[in-house]
Amino acid sequence: MKFKTILVQSSLRIWFIVLFVWIVSFYIRLQYLSFVEINSDSLSSYLSALKFWTVGFTAPPNPESDHWMWLSKVPWLFWASSLEELFQIRFLIGASMAPMAAWSVWYSSHRYRHISALACGLFVALDKGLIDTLISSFRGYMAPEWIGLATVFFVLSRTHKWALPFVGICVVIAGGHHPMALGALLGVVWLCFFQSKYVWWMIVGVALCGTFRCLSLYEIMQCDAGGWACIQTIALGSAEQLSFGQLLFRILHDRFWVEMGWSCGILLLGLVLSPKNDVWKWCFFSCIGVLILGWMIDTLRPYHLRALLVPMLVSAIYGLQRLRFWIYPTLILWGFGLWYSSADIIGIKNSIQYHDKAGKEIQKYSNIWMESSTDSPIFVPGVGLSAVLSGFSVVFFSKSPQKNILIFEQDIVPKEYSMIELQDEILYGGGHDWATSIYPSNLVQSTPP
């Protein structure tokens, strides 16, 4: 009876920690909500999700990703009534990495379980690199969350083998958001060597979830060059003329020293001291996989390592647990350094608010075609998406420029111009991108009918 009481108390304690770190993580991220950038990178996945509802199954928002990027955003469009609410949902899901990390440490630790879980969750909450990912919202980049969930299933699979296939599934979905996350498949391959009973379920799950990646590759191979040449063009499109040593140094400097400050030394110390168990090897082989993939395509940027923060933290906490009593001041020092010695987050404020206000301004028009001048802070698809989220029907938008068009110049209030004033020529941008987000591309014209 006493054992059961302790077990219940421990369970309640960890769930309280899980909820606490999630709330703290979400609160910290909300402080930077006004800095979210509204542009093609940040909205592409949401626009693809919108096109799914208006047109049907659609292509990935960019050639590097696959359909998982926008599929995961489809339900969000029902829950949000503005861009601000849409990104609040995004920040809440981004904050979920903190409870994932906390639970993973608690479940797999044998000592200092609760302080380790609390610290690990708070370190995720304080990591400014992850906050920067949310602000820049690069291509709907949700790879860190999916790799975090893969780590949860990995830890769970140590005692519950049915969780094993979900590790590979989560990694494949993470790769759908950002292809560099597929490097973590090396950790999955290593795992398969020691798990024979459920490895076939793992293979089936990876194959099924990888169907979207195969479909995406097939679509890419239909370019003018044809076949493998198309894939090479995409893969090497962002390649950099740097040696592998230079790429690695930049990662160590930017991702660790700049984004974590001197506290990165404690993280590295924990990784060195960490027992070389299966969790450490999952982290190690995943990191090696990302490095190898980056080396193969000459593209390895500091933010690629953000996706592996949860397995890194879990392994590092294991190492610091060996310090015994000194773990308490070490964790406090780590948290202090992680927040106060790291680089400040910069950005342009109130972009979300500008677009939500502009989305309301256009709702007094019908048969709308919008454009934006080069000096305008307005991204036209963002205005359209904001209007649709607030309940404005897509039928009020035109498939081609009409007699009158709306142009955002240096204000959030659009000005109505006639085609005669513009000499029948559109010299601005954004209208075509928005129209193809809600209508089939073959029906959209950039010039008046």
C-alpha cells in the first residue's frame, strides 16, 4: 500500500511539472508573438492547408518539404479566427517540447528525477534558438517538435516495445517539415538492430508515412531537366562553398555559443559525462546522421541542430546527474546562463496586427484583386488569409485583376486603383500568390481578362 501511495504521489508530481513547464514555455513564447514575421516562408504551409479546403489535395509549399508540412496545419484553420490566433496555436504547440523533454527525463531517470525533469523542461522553454524558429516560422518548420515526440516514444519503447514504430514515424514526419531532420533516421536504423520483434512494424510505418516524400520526389522529377537532375538541382540549390570543417565550426559557434551563451559549456559537459546508454546513442547517431546529410549536400546551417535539442538535453541531464549534490547549483547556473548570456531576439514588431487590421479593411469590397507595392509592409497572402480566418468568404476574391484593384502602399489601408490609371499593367506583387492559394493555378491569370 505504501508503494502504491508513493507511486501515485510521484505520478501527480510529474504531471504537475509537465503542466508547469508547458505553461512557462508558452508564456515566454507569447512575449515574442508580436515579432512574428509575415511572409512567404512563414505562411506557405498555412496557405497550402487553406488550398486543401478550397481546391483539394495540393502540392507541398516548397520543394524541400513534403505534404506533411501542410497536413499538420489543416485543423488549425478551424480553430483560429485571425493570424494572431493562428500563431498562438503555433506557439502553444511549439511550447509542447518542454513537457516532452521533462517527461522523457523523468521516465528514464533513476535518481534526481523530478529536479531533472523540471530543469530539462525549463531549458527547452528558455532556448532562444527555438523561439527564433517560431518567430521566423521558416517554411512551417516543426521538425523540433516531431523529433521531441520521437524521443518520447524512444524512451517509452525501452519498457513498452509497441512504441518503437512511432519513433520512425515521427522522424519521417519531421523530415516532411525539414529534410535535414531525416538525418535522425540513422538513429532509427541503429535502434532497429536491437529491436527485432517490432522492427517490421517500424519499417511498415516508415514506408507508409514516407509515401508523401516519395510522391513529392516524383513531382519534382517532372521538371524540364527530368528525373534525377531535377532532384540534384533542388538538393544543391542551397549548397555553400564551405569545407565541412567550416560548416561544423559555424554550427558550434552560432547554435551553441551565440544561441546558448556560455551555458553551452554545461550542455557539452553533460553530454561528455552522460552514460553511453541507448538514449545517448539515439542522440549521438541522430546528430551524426544530420551532419552526414549536411556534408553530402554541402548545406549545414546552425538552426538544423535545433531539431535535436530534446535528445541532447535528455542525454546531457543524465551526465549531470553523476555530479550528485552538485547537480543543483549546476542546473541553476545552466538556466541562468541559457537566458542571460545568449543573444537577444530581434525582429520587426506588430506585423501580425498590421495584417489582421488590413484583413478587416478589405471586407467591404467584393470581386477583390490585391497587390502590394515594394515599399509596403503588407504581404498580400497574409491579408487574404487573415480575412478568410475571420469568416470572409473566398468567393469575394477574383481569379484575375478586374477593372479596379486594391493596392497596399505604405499603409494598412488599401487604395483602389482603376486599370486605366495603371495602364492595364500590374507592377506590384502578391496578387497572383494569393489567388493561387484559393483557386486552381490553371484558372488564375495575372493580367486582366
